[in-house]
Amino acid sequence: MKISKKVAGTACITAMLAGAAFAQEDFGGFEGGDFGTFEEESSTPTLTWNGEAGVDGRMWLDTENGYDKANDVANSATEADAYLKLEMNYSGENTDLNGKIKLDSASIKDNPEDVIDEFTARGYFGNWQIEAGKMKTVWGKGDKLHVLDNFNANDYTDFIFPEYIDRRIAEPMVKIAWVPSYAGDLVSNIKIEGVYTPMMTADRFATSGQLVPYTQTALTGNVEKIAKANLATIVGDLESARLEAARAQALKDAGNTAELTTIVTDAATSGKITIDQTKVAAYMQQGYTQAQATAAVGAAAYEEYLKNNLTEKNTAYLTALTSASSLDASKFYADTHNIRYGQAGLRVTGTVGSFDLGASYYYGHYKQPTVNASKIPTTLAKVLSGAEITDDDKFIDYDELQVFGLEAAFLVWKFNTRWEFAYNLTRDFDGTNPYIKNNSIAWVGGFDMDLPIHNVNINIQETGKFILKNDEVDKLGAGDTDFNSDGKYTNNQLVINISDKWLNEKLTTECTTIYGIECKEWCVQPKVSYNVIDGLTFTARGAYIYADNANGQFYNFTAENTKHHRKAFVQLSAKYQF
């Protein structure tokens, strides 16, 4: 029996990427926020097109044994994919339209809804702007690293290797923004925006290949184990029914009425059969003694019971066998494409002196699920019986979440600094429910600056999360979704990007390092890009991941390498932008 791993939009079971969702490339300088009044539209409608086509080839390296023989390289796992992206922009007098199409194997085969990557229609009404469509919206001041950007889910099928905005999954949403005309001497660039989505898309993870999360396979294995145990019980019940019927038939054929009478009496005592006293009285009217009448009625009832029990157990077995062979893990996930999982938020930003500041509120759900393990056995038993399961039976759900956030960006000497702070509020305010995440706080802080060495830019950011009421988590132990076997309830990552540009900025070299402080894990990603001519660019890059602590956020993607917990690849790419 094999449990299907088909999980629409969600494949990871615990909060595998705790804290912010960071990126490894395209770190940039401080842009001063997204402030300003809406631009006046041109009176002449315009339509423009642009796009990008490319191909990527990747080879995974054997980080445990190395390559002592030429044949080792020949056996390396490889991946290759081509893609095409098209973008259309239309600008009218008071409206504009933006559409993006993405064509690659993942969007065509696995997630066809992603072919339309984004589609946004905007209308301008004085100080008001209204947007609607399938959109990506970014909140927060971090540089490709956020704790306040909650509306869009992440696509982790290629882990964190794509650029941040390319990992985000567009969501159907409506956005309304208001920019007052007033601009004071101290306070300016005020902007108030509200966002609403009628549904939620969950984070997406790989279901095959090199980057399948360990927690997904672990949950699938656990569900399969419990399903097999339930099926074994059903098989055992059928075998017991067959043995009981065979024994009774053998005693009847041998004329062993004494032992048959004992069995019938035991069946009546245990409640398997009921002696109908009306039928007993009818037999007695025909001259039978009470004992004889009772035995005759009991024998007939027992024979009927054996026939019905055998049929019932055989039907249950066949139903369970059919259900087990088509068991699909996705049916145990809550359906997030309904109004219950709608999202809403409000954000206010502005400039006070030289400080770009903001405050925001988000209501929705976590994009990664939690598992209510107590429901698994009963729900699987219900599924194997052929019964329909309700939303209350589903043991994989997404915790309700409210986020209260603050953000800031300002210049300190030559340092472009950026900050985000979030208070994450769930329904488990006391920390006593093991199947709901505790409240927590999260943050991002960092800076970038140009060094007086060639064209070198350095970008350093730190992000972290702290689980509140963690003493209650320790009391509940490993059954709590927030449990950490090391007893550490902070999770900090340091992200450092160093880049340089050469040959009149046609050649770019950079390296991004992500270091998990508590779990001593890291991910190093060097990259070299060369713009050959016009829009043609060749890129060589690689990555090396090390994680040997089960509490780390990279461990999920290296856990199958039980001896060394490392992964690495090299990749060559070519793209043309037009």
C-alpha cells in the first residue's frame, strides 16, 4: 500500500522555514520606500510588451563520497528546464493593466494556474487607487527578507534558490490605497492601503526530486503506518469471522450439539445474538421444553449471525482495500480555497523627517500547516470504512494568525538601514494547545553599503523569531507543534551578501551566505553573471547546504542524507531579455 503524495499547494507539515522568507540574490540598495502620490496618467493609451526566455541546467554533487572516479560524475543527478516569461503593460487615461505569463514545466504540468503569473487592473480616482486581480504585494522594509509580508505564499519547490519575488505565489486580491494631498514639513508621503483576498494559497513544496522536505515524507510514512495497522485489524476481524464460521460448521457436521450449545450460549451472553422469547414460546407450544426451545432459537440466530458477520467483515475488508489503494494525503488537508481562509490587512506608511516609517495589521492564517496527531487514527479508520470525512476530521490545518507590525528605514552615515518587527497572535494565547502554534515575535534588521573598494557592495541582515510561553511547550513535550528538542525557542539567521561589478558592469560576482545561529547550519551560494551582449546573459552558480540539527530550518531538505546532512549543486544558465 502506498500513500499518494499529491498535495495541492502544501507538502510540508511543520513550520519548516521558521522566521522570515529570505532570498539569496539581487540584494539592492535602499530605495527609500514605496511612497509618493499617484502619477498622472498619459492621455494617450500605450501598450508595451517585454519578456525573458532562458534555460537552466543543474548537477547535484555527491558531498559525502566526492568524485574519486570518472564514473562517479556520470552518475550524478541532473535537472534541466527551459522557461518563457511574457509581460504586457497597458496604460490608459485613468487606468492601467499589467499581465505576466510564465511558461515552464512546473507551471504547465504541476500548477497550470501559475501560467498566468500575475494580472492586475488599476484605476486612478484623484487621491485614490483601486487594484484588483491576481497579484503579489510586498509589505515591509526588509531587502528581500521580511516578517510582515504575509499575503502571498512561497513556492519552495526549488527551496530558496529563486529570487524572492519569483518564489511568491500570486493571489486573487483587491487593494485600495489613499494618498492625501497634504504634504507637511515634518510628515510627508503618507499612504494608507487596505488589502483583501477571498481565499488563501498555502506554501508549496516539492513532492519529488532532491528537495522533498523530510517532514513531508515523515508524515506520509506515519499516515501509511497507521493505515496499515487499521487495515491489519480489519483483515484480522475477517479472519476471525471465517474461523468462527468454519468451527461452527465443523461441529454441526460432526453432530457435536453439546459444544455447539456452549458456543451459542456464549454468543448470547456476549451480545452477539439475541434469544427471541416470542419464538421460544412458539416452540414450547409445539411440545418443546424451554431448554430445547431456547437451544433451537439460539442455534438459528447464531447461524444467521455467522452469515451476516462474515458478509459484513468481507465487505469491510474489500472497502478498506479499495480505500487504502487510493489513499490521497491531500484529502487530510483543510481546503484553503474558501471564504474561511480569506485574508485582510491595513498598512500606513509615511516619512517623518529622514525616517521612512510604517505600521500594519494582517489577519489570515499561517501558510504552513500544523498536524493534530490525535485525529489521525480515527480519521483513517473512517476513511478505510468508506465514510466521508468532514472538515472536523481533517488533521492538517492552518492556524489562524494576526500580525501587528512596525517597519522603518533610514540612513545612518553610509549605512542604509532597514527594520521590521512583528507580533504574531494565534488562538493559543496561553500556549497550552499542542496543535496550535504559540504566539511569537519576529524581526528583521540590517543594512547595506558601498565599500570604498572597486564596486563592492555588502548587505547584512539578521532575522529571528521567539516563541512565547515556551515553558508550556516544554511541559507538553514532543507532541507540541512548537517543541524544540534543544530547548531553544529562538531561531536566528544571519544573511550576508557581497557583490562586485566588473567590465563596465557587464560582469557581476556575488556570494550569499545564510547562517543559522542556534543550529549552526549554513547555506553558501556563489554566483557569476556575464552580460555578453544586449539582453543575453550567461550565469554560473552553485550552492552548498549543511544542516545536522533536526531543529534547523535547512534540515528538512538534507535529512535523507542521514550520514552527513549536506547537499550541493552547480548550475549553468542562459537567458535573453527582450
